[in-house]
Amino acid sequence: MKLLFIHQNFPGQYRHLAARMAAAGHEVMCLGDKANIQRQELPSGMSLVGYPSPAGATPGIHHYVAGFEAAVRRGQSVLRATMELNRIGFSPDVICAHPGWGESLFLKDVFPKAKLLAYLEFYYNAQGSDVGFDPEFPGVLDDLFRIRIKNSVLLHGLQSMDWGIVPTRWQAEQTPADFRSRITTVHDGVDTRLVRPDPAAQLTVTPQGATEPLVLRSGDEVVTFVNRNLEPYRGFHTFMRALPELLRRRPNAQVVILGGDDVSYGVRPKDHPNYRAQYLAEVGGQLDLARVHFLGRVPYATFLSVLQVSAVHVYLTYPFVLSWSLMEAMAAGCLVVASDTAPVREVIRDGRNGLLVDFFAPDGLAATVAAALEDPRRMERLRRRARETVVDRYDLETVCLPQQMRLIEELAAGRLVARRVPAPGGAPRAAPKG
């Protein structure tokens, strides 16, 4: 079987799947933005081609359509690259692509016989998910119109796909009901052999104002918080506002925060260079900053050490795409205190494999974390079940990769049949065989 994987930041979500399909003997061609893939290490058994980075939207264009124009330009860049693949005789049986940036717009025109499997990360809705969720950052009428146009690229991807794959049921439910009959829910997967508890783990930090480093170990009162970028979408404001009370209650606690100062989701702060500066200006005077360690972005090995020394890991999110870091924290055996929001409830059951708190209640968050630190032995059961949840439902090798590979094989063989469209809010079931 010939496979084509396309992702502007290759490998993206295809890191494990593309390599595994190549290892299984399939001919695998991969395509990504040349500016990004130059930094990627190519797994053996795969071919990797870069397409020229497209120009962005025209300066001054209406802000509703700027993203659409940029997506069309990216789609055209991919189009030229795939036409060249077609010219030299590479015709895939299955194409795996993320439609969010426009890369899949013209694929079926170049390869009409290929089956297109779309990775559906998030379909935006003006109500019921992230937009307007946080009263501190209220939605405006303009958001409704902007989001409608923003979804245009995704609608083209949904219309042209033969099948879709989505990581969680909640994300699938954000997709228009007309397309859910051709969607299968399979998570990207967590390598639980790599991400696991380590009682011997250590993390070295240098407290603010100190000359000597501090070594944190498993068993210490370490509270951890991880974002790609520190921002309200992932509850950074709630976490920061909880810290004064938490540190007051737990005088021996150390807080480790990972994340950059850019913005991945939502708007930028108006009066500060970044959200870290904004919320330090708000609550920093109430904090012992020698016990709050901002490490920024760190290598993956350091990230794992952070999780492995964690006594309590805090994960907060708007109703939005569920972070990989939550699953990794659970796989590492963390005691997770998380926001009681819809995406999280799909994975965490309060009091069974973690603890859920009100996203908007810093005092409640502080009290819950402090109580967990007070009685760590009582939390062992939740930590154990957190890891069991990921091993049983989201393990890369035994659960997710086999399902992903089987989905590709069944799509190529024509054995996938669209289901009856579920009722609104209904969870899609696994694709039937036949």
C-alpha cells in the first residue's frame, strides 16, 4: 500500500503512525512545510519532501478572510508538490492529512482515486465550547461571523474526506452532525513505557534570588502546571490566583510552571507583554517567588522529570482540545487536579482517577490542592488509577496505534461504511467492519 502523510509541521500527529506504517512494509511518502521539516529527524523507511512555505494573507485584507486566503495559498503550495509526486509516478492509496491549514483543499483533485483520511482536531463553534466560556474574556458579536468564515476551510476538508479521525468523543461532537457518520474516535496515544512513574526522579531548579540550586525529588511537596504557552485558555489566570492561598496553607510547597510566553489560543494581553507578566503584576506581591519556579519551555526529558516529581499536577482548560500533557501526567502517575470542563470529564472521574474543580474558583483550587498535599497516602489510589486509565484506553502500542493502522487498512480496502448520523450530542461509535 502507498501512503501519503501531510502535515505543515511534520510529523505532528503522525510521528508514530507514519513510522509504524513504513516499518510494516508500506511505501510511505511524507510532505511538510520546508521551513519546518528541516528541523525534523527523518525516521528510517520513509521519504520526506518539503513544499515551499506559502505567503500569508494579503496585508490589509478583511480579517474574516485572512485565514482563508492563507489556507488557500498553503493548499496551492501543497497542490504543486503533489502534482510533482503524481508526475514521477507516486499515486497513494490513502492520504492522511490535517485540513486545518488548507493542506487538504486540492488533494482529491490531484489524486481522485485515493482515500483521504482527515485528522479532525477542532471544529469551532460560537456557542457551547471555548468562545464566550470565560466571562473575563467575553465573546463579542463579531466572533460569530468570524468563526463562521474560519470554519470554511474545515468544511472543505470535511466535504472532501472519505473518513475522519478525531482524538476524543468531545472533539467529535463539535463537528457538524452531517459528517459524524464518517468519523472514528481514536486518540493519538501515549507511550506508557516511556511516560511512567519514577520514584528516583529528580529536578534541579534555582530559586529566584538564590545562588544555590534546589533539588526536588519524588515525595516532596511539588505542585506542577504545564502549558505550551501560559494563557487563560489553559487556566493560567485561575492557577496564578490560587497560588497565594495555596502557598499560605502549604509553607513547604514548591511550584514548578512550564510554558512559553507566547499565545497559542485566544487574544494577547492588552497592557502587558505576556500573561505571565500580567498575572505576576496582579498577584506576585502576595507570593514567595523563591518557591515559584518558571522554567519556560524545556526538553522533553525535563518535562518528564517534572511530572515524575510532582505531588499534585494542575490541569485547567476551557472547553477546547484536550492537551497531550494531561494524558502524559496521568501516565506518569500524577495526582491530577483538573477543571470540571467537558473535555476533561471524558478522561477524569472525580474521586476515582483524579480530582475536578470549578475552573473559575481559585480558592477552591487552592483548597483542593492543599488537601491533596496534606494526605498524599490517601491520594495513591487516584494516582494508580490515573495511570491505569491511560494504559487501558490510550496506550500507544497496545490500543491507539493498532486502531489507527486498522482504520487505514479498512479505508483502503473499502470496508468502512458510514453510520446513521447520531442525534445531537451523541457520541460517535467505532466504525463497523463489513
